[in-house]
Amino acid sequence: MPDPRYARVVPDRSGQSAFDYEIPEHLLGKIWIGSRVRVPVRTRLLLATVVEVMETSEVEGLKPISEALSDKPLINPTLIQLGNWIASYYCCASHIALRAILPQVVRNSEVKAKQLLFARLDKKPDAEAFEQLARRAPKQAGVIDFLLGLSEPIALTDLMKECGVTRNTLEGMRDRGLIAIERQTVQRDPYSEENFIHAPQLEMNAEQVAAYERISAAVRSPELNRPILLHGVTGSGKTELYLRAIDLTLSLGKTAIVLVPEISLTPQTVERFKSRFANLQGEVAVLHSHLSDGERHDEWHKINNRVAKIVIGARSAVFAPLERLGLIVVDEEHENSYKQEDAPRYSARDVAVYRAHMENCAILLGSATPSMESYHNAMTGKYELLRLLCRVDDRQMPRIRIIDLRMEASRGPGASILSETLCKAIRERLEKKEQSILFLNRRGFSTSLICSSCGHVCECPNCSVALTFHRAASRIVCHICGHTAVVPSKCPACRDPRIKYSGAGTEKVEELAAAFFPGAVVKRLDADTVTRKDALKDALYAFRTGKIDILVGTQMIAKGLHFPNVTLVGIVNADMSLHLPDFRAGERTFQLLTQVAGRAGRGEVSGEVFVQTYTPFHPAIQFARHHDFPGFYEQELEFRRKTNFPPFSHMVLITLRSESESHAAFSADTLTRRVREALESGDLPADTVISNPAPAPIEKSHGQYRFHLMLRTARITRLSKSLFAILEKLTFPEEVIVTVDVDAFQLL
Ligand code: ADP
Ligand code: ZN
């Protein structure tokens, strides 16, 4: 086949589209899909990625590509194809999709492989010369002696330490031909300090055996099998199944990706995978947001160079450039954090399902509380459903008790935050030297400051939300934009000094717990206390080894953690997520209660969960209490069906924001009108439902006014395509920002 003569490229910073270029003579045979190139755009040279190569072009006089930046492509054709799918499904430009696939540190040519100077012996010195050296310069002879005992080159800095010599000495030795010094690339391994001990396979129980039979069939012949949804209660041993499935995948000469939500990508999780594959240390790559640019660069190249066979990572790991992909595992598939909230606004779970389909590999979605979307897919036969109904070793599911705060609140100060029933139960745990977890998904001390005299609430100047009082920092803080201010001593509106602090955050719970249980060690874990890289790890270690009696925390402690000695979990306020203006509020609350409850009773002693609420009879709470998954799904699905919400439709949320409220409102009206016209003229799928444009629930954020327009349809790809075309033709006032979120999760 002749070499392609033309290439379609997407500049890193172009508007919406791709452009064609000629491949000049000297680059023939050196440009592929995924090549990084420099191309002339008007008067400048821009970095770009090749997305297509062609033998002919209809256009004459195309400009030539200026330069090829590497001698091999950085993205394989499959990933390019995946990028195209993302662009069309999620209604974005293809270069936006490519940006997610090719990480910043790889595109950015400033981050490079790390190189260090290494020393080795060039040739063995003859005995006579060595003796002379030993007399004249014993330290130098020492260096030679040391190097003789090594089979590999040693880093110069290490050699200096080992032999007590200076760099000058070593360079002098090199100049005299005694040793050789050269640059070598070294791997920045985020886990190099740790020593993972091989953890053998566990004997599976009957439920696991049955599930594994189906999973292994899918890994062996993905073409004959559907995606698998593994619905296993908390503590049922799903991870063991993932590990075995990976083992099998590797034994077939293939590779595997494991996606974990960022928040549960804790040291504990990584350790479980690293330990099982301890003998393959270098073949396990880990990708998450706490890596330095250098580490991320190296982990990515380790994958791209086919060294890594297993990739564990958060959302973006779904794009890991593995070859011969045999398995993708999506753990906690219901997690919101799989959805990226910036463009491209993709769902890593859904991209994983599509990638698996494209690459003909097995896909395993696991959760104790599957999303309505996935569960519905299982019910309709699109996915295969596997269940693990029991905890391993037949450990009991924790007993869930509901505490009606309406009855408790009158009992005295603090009782509406930590009720008497809950306190009594914690006291019993303390006596038995068992541990407790108190969960509240809100940071800070008080959630608002209200003037007792005029009712003024201290709000963020940039956002339409109340400021939270953080006592440790002694500031009031906006949880949306991060704005902080000093705590007012009088009401800013009426100057009355009687300011009331209301609503509790984790700081307050910590303080109450310390006051109620003076002898106990209480520790708080949230984004305010976990600021250092190792703080979370240290705190979890202290908790696991029994140095903490009561752990207070946000969602940071809600998921994926395993503490055998925790026998009590208190959910301080179950209502918090229940009354949000979001059709998923019930689903989220049910999932959260079940997941948090799942932290209890993972050891020999069974656990108890206390759920404090003002709405004890809400279905999400009642079904969670009875561990009744099918019951909850059935009634929730019925509600979604009646209202035509996902999973019965796809939802597209368009946000228009601007510092000018009238410009944002006006633009929302214009867009709505245009979309309605398109529906009437048959340009949109006929089933499209268009809402009225309205101010978003959080009307103002980061100083911008926000308006929402919501569309629903069953035919999402068609809607996305039409919408893309409509938006390309419309012009809005310059400062109005329009974002399109397909299958939106964040509705506020
Ligand atoms: P899940 O992910 O379903 O919540 P895990 O995979 O974390 O559950 O398993 C819970 C605990 O049970 C872990 O400590 C795990 O090592 C252990 N475990 C899993 N399978 C078995 C088994 N077959 N026999 C004994 N222990 C097991
Ligand atoms: Zn703010």
C-alpha cells in the first residue's frame, strides 16, 4: 500500500474542527493516526494530533505539515475511534475528546522522562594498576572495588554516598578512563518505597464460585457474552472475583483495566491489587490524581510501551493505551465521580462499556448498589446480572436502626446532632473496645450564620449559597468557589451582635463526640484535615490499628474501606441528600446509606447502623433499612417510568452562564426557541421533550448567573448530533458560556 499523502489533524487549540494538510516528501511514511505534529495555522505553528490519514484529497494546494514530533504515534487507532464516539455521543468537538484520551503530561513536551547519571566499570583494571591506585588514592580504589561487586550501573549520587567520594573525584576517574558515566532513564515509581508482599488467592465460597464461572466464560469468549453487572452486597467478596478475572486475563496473554472511583482509590485498594500481583510489580500501573506530573508521565509511558499489563486508576484510566485488552472492571459502577464535569463530559463507565464492545473484551461492572441505568440494562437483558447475596463467611449484614430526630431533638443541646440513642450505643462500643464511625457529608462547623434579629444569612458574594463556618480555620468559607472571609461579630445587615450558628458539619460532630466521650480518641477525616499527601493513609492506618475509637468523616470514609473492628456506624443526617432538587436524590440517599452501613460489621462481631433522620418513613430510608435492593429499584423505576426520566430517557442538560444575568437569560430563551424550531422541522428526534429554560437551582456560582435548559430523548446520538449543529450556527454574546452535558449527573 502506498504511503498516505494527506493527513487530517486537530490542533490542540482550534475552535471546533479538523483541518487537512499535505504530508511533505521528507515525512512520507512517518505520519500515522495519533502522530503528534506541528502545522502552520495562519501565521503560527500549532501543535496538533493526526486523526486520519488519506491517500487522496479533493482540496488542492493544501499546506504541508511542518514537523513530526515523534517517530511513533501516541494514540492507537482504536483510541482515536473511541474519541470520535465520545465527540458524537457527548456533543463535543473531536479535539476536546482527544484531550481526555491523551493526557496533558503526555501532550506537553515539557514533561520528559527522568534521566540520571549512572556509573559503571568500563573494563576490569589489571592487578598492577589497581595496586598502584590503592596506594596513591585509596578512595578511588574503593570505588573500583565497589563497582566490581555490582552487576548493574549505579546512580552517581548513590555511589558518592556509598564510597564517600565527591562528584569531582568520580568525574576525574571518568576522564582517566577508569569508570564510565552515562545518562539513563529512570522510572518515577510512586510506589517504589513500598514493599508489597504477595497475597495468595482466597478459597471462594459457593456464591463466588458460581459467579466466577460466568465471569471466566466472558473473559475467555467475550464475543459470546454480554457485559456483566455484578451486584454483590457490601463485603460479599467482589474484589476477589476481580482479582481472579485479571489473573485469567493475563494467563490468556491479554491486559486488564480496573477503574475505581478516585475517592476509593485509597492506599488500601491499591495495596490489594499490588499485593496479589506482587510478582509482577513493574507490570502494574496506577493512575490517579495524586501523582506528580513526572510520575503520571512515566506510568502512562509504561503502559504505552507495553510494559504494564494491568492498569488501576480513576476515571481517565479508561483511556489507558493498553494493547490486547482482555478485561475492564468498573468497581462501584454507580459512583457519580465516573462522570467528568468538564468537557468532554463523559461517563467513564459508559465509555468503558463502549470500549469493551469495540475491542471485543470482557466488561465487569460491580456494585453493592448498582445505578438505576445499569440495573435497568440488566433487567432488560442488555447486561447479564450476577448476584452475591451473602457476605463472605456468612457474616451478618449489619442491623439498621432508624432514629427519629423529631422525637430526639427536644432532649437537650446537641441531641439533634448526636441523639441519646446513638450516644448510648457508642458508649457500649467504647466499653467493649470496639470502634465507631460517624458519617456526615458536610465539612465545617456550622453550615450557616443567621442574624437572630433581622434574619440575614451570610452568603457568598460570588455564589447563591450560605457560607459555612470553619472553626479550626476561624473563617467563613464558600463550598462552591472557595471564597473565605473573617467571621463577622455583628450582623453585616443590621449590626445586631446576636448571630446564630446553625446546621452542623463534621467539625461540630467531632467537637460533640469529644465532649460526650471524654476518654475516647476522636479523629476527623475530611478534605480540611487531609491536606498532606500521606495524611489519609496515616489516619486510616491509625484507625485500622485501633489507635482511634471514633472516626468522624465525610464521604472520604464512606466507601470501599474495610475495618474489621468497626461495629457501629452512625449516619448523622440522612436527610441531607434527600431533599435536593434532583430526580436522583432518592437513589443517591439509598446508595449512600447502604454503602456507609456496609462499613459496619466486617469482622467477627456483627455491626449496627444508626440512621438519624427527620423523615423516617421515606422509601429510600426504609428500603435501605431492610437491605431490600429489588424493592427499592422496583418502586424507583416505576417513578422514573412515569416521569420519563433516565433510565427511560437520556437527559441533556444545557447550562448558559454569564456575569450578566440578562445576557444569560436572553441566551437561554434564544437557544430554547431555536431548539423548539428544530424539533418542529424534524431536525431533532421526534420524542424529544424540551423543558422551559429556568434559573439553575444554584442560580449564581463563581460570580456567574446560570440558566438551565433540559432535553430528554431515547435517541441520544441523534439529539447530540443535531444539537452540535444548532450550537455551531448560533452566536451568543461573547461572555455567555454554553455547556452541554449529556447524561448529566450534576443537576444543581
Ligand atoms: P466487597 O468488595 O464485595 O465489599 P471485599 O472484596 O472487600 O467485598 O471482601 C471483603 C473481605 O472478605 C475482604 O477482606 C476479602 O479479603 C475477604 N474475602 C473475600 N472473599 C473471601 C473468601 N472466599 N474467603 C474468605 N475471605 C474472603
Ligand atoms: Zn462562592
